[in-house]
Amino acid sequence: MARESFEIGGTPVEPGTRATVDLPVARLYTNSEMTIPVHVVHGKRSGPALFVSAAIHGDEINGVEIIRRVLRMPTLKRLHGTLVAVPIVNVHGFINRSRYLPDRRDLNRSFPGSEKGSLAARVAHLFLQQIVARCTHGIDLHTAAIHRENLPQIRADLDDSETRRLARAFGVPVLLNADIRDGSLRAVASERGIPILLYEAGEALRFDEMAIRAGVHGVASVMRELEMLPPGRRRKQMMDPVTARSTVWVRAAQSGILRAAAPLGARVRKGDVLGTISDPFGSQEIEVASAVGGIVIGRCTLPLVNEGEALYNIARFEEPGAAEAAVQSHIEQLLPSDFVPDGEPPIV
């Protein structure tokens, strides 16, 4: 029996085809229409419907490139099920290089939204009804905020067995059993029984080649775990990811200029020096020491810091040595150019 077409925004996509659909959001004050572009790959054979979204925060651009590379994978010709790719959810913010919408609201705190609410509420409502409600699983791609960078990591409800299975399949070194925040995409997806992963890696408004490769590998691995794609070729297995017990932010004790000493992925012990803050003359200097032992999974990239500012995010593990080994294994496996489309150079 032939599969039915997949309809989105009133546009049917037939089995074995792919199409781009523009979902109308709102008109600008120039009278130009603003739309969310959605690319649907509808396989000939039945299977899950997976949405992969990026740029819910308009300045988080790594996910846009991850989705572009995923859509160029030759194995999509053998897709079971449906892939719904939304590279730019917050189009307003993306155009303005801003995390937020023009009404200064955070789209990822505006779900489930409302058809007649604020601009953020309307975008959230549209995305929920047209994308999330039509899918069985989801992956939401993020980066750190501006002037911060994150080690590739998955944040998810790891108490849910299906979500945990997919999180482990994604293949990043660190998993965080993160609390669900009210108004987030994860919250509304979970309420509807849709397993969803939140991928964090890299920095806002910057391409990070390793973060992009990790994301491409992760999305493809989840699709294989869901049997949407055929098994990949055999290669050296990455070490199993490790789950953090908790995370701690180390903050600046005084304002000044930070000379960072600990990179992402570094293993640190309690009391280790992560950097030094000084005034421009060097007459007043203090060391930034780690309050706990663990792995650096996030850090500030702007040397100009204010008192109280978050500088380093340290994840705590039962076995920090295993976490350190998982990070190194992850980096080594992503060095080959398997995750760059044929004929394209890596981003530098």
C-alpha cells in the first residue's frame, strides 16, 4: 500500500519527493511577507517523522549549516519516514543577527504560544502546530549565547527511556539531564509525548567546524537509530558518552581583563587556575580558580569581564577521567572530512 503524502502549510509532499514550503508568519512594516522556510524529505517507505530545527535564537547559526549538510547526504534517497528540516525558525532574529524577536521576547520561552498573542507567541504557535504536531521525534540545534562557547553536548530528559536512547546515539561526549524550562520547545514537545534532543555546541554568530561536524554526525546517527537511514559504514567506535551529575558556573570575583588558561573539554580539579583577571596595568590581579572538579563544557570568550559574570561552566562527573577520555575520542573521530559534503572544503 502506497504511503500518503505529507502535508505542511497546506502543501502536500508526495512519497519519494522533497519540497521547500514557506510558512507565512507576519508581514513586515514594509508590507513584505515574512515566512519560515521548511524543507520536507518524504521517503517512499514508512517510518518516523523527525523534525530538525535551528536558529530558534536568531544568532545561533551553527545549526543552519548542520541542516544544510544533512540535506545533502546521499543516503536520504533511501529514507524511511519523513525528515522535516527547519534551518531558521526565528527569521526576524536571524536577519537582525539577534537572539530575540523584534518584540524582545525569547522564542524559546514563548511556547506553546497563541494565534492572537505577541509576535513571539504567534511564531511559537505556528511552529508547534505546523511542525512539532506533525512529527514523532525532534532535534533542536543551539549554540552558546554571544561571547560564550559550548563543548558539544546533549541536554534532554534522560529519565525518559526513548529520549535517553536517542541521546546516547547522537554521539557527543557529554549528556546533561537538564531540567525542562517553562515555555521552551522541549517542554511542549515532552507534554505531547514527543522525544526531543537539544544539541548545544559552539558560539553565537560564529561557525565552528568541529561543532558542525558533531551535529551532522549526531543527526545522522539518530536517524540510523530510528531506522530512518541504513547503517553507516563501520569505523572506529566513539567512546560512550558520559552523563553529568550537575554543572557549576565559576564567576568573576572582580571586573577586569581575563587571560583564559583552560580550553573547552579540559579536565580540571578543584582549585585549578582557569585564568587570571587583572586591571589594564597589571597592578591588581586575581586568579580564577575552579570551585569543583570536572570538565569545562562552556566558557566566556570575551576577555572584558564584569564582576559576577559567568566565566566557566564545569560539568561534574562520577568519573572525570572517563569524561576526559570521551571528549578526546570524540575529537579524534571528527577529524576526518566525512562530515563535509563532497567537493567542499571545511570551514576555517
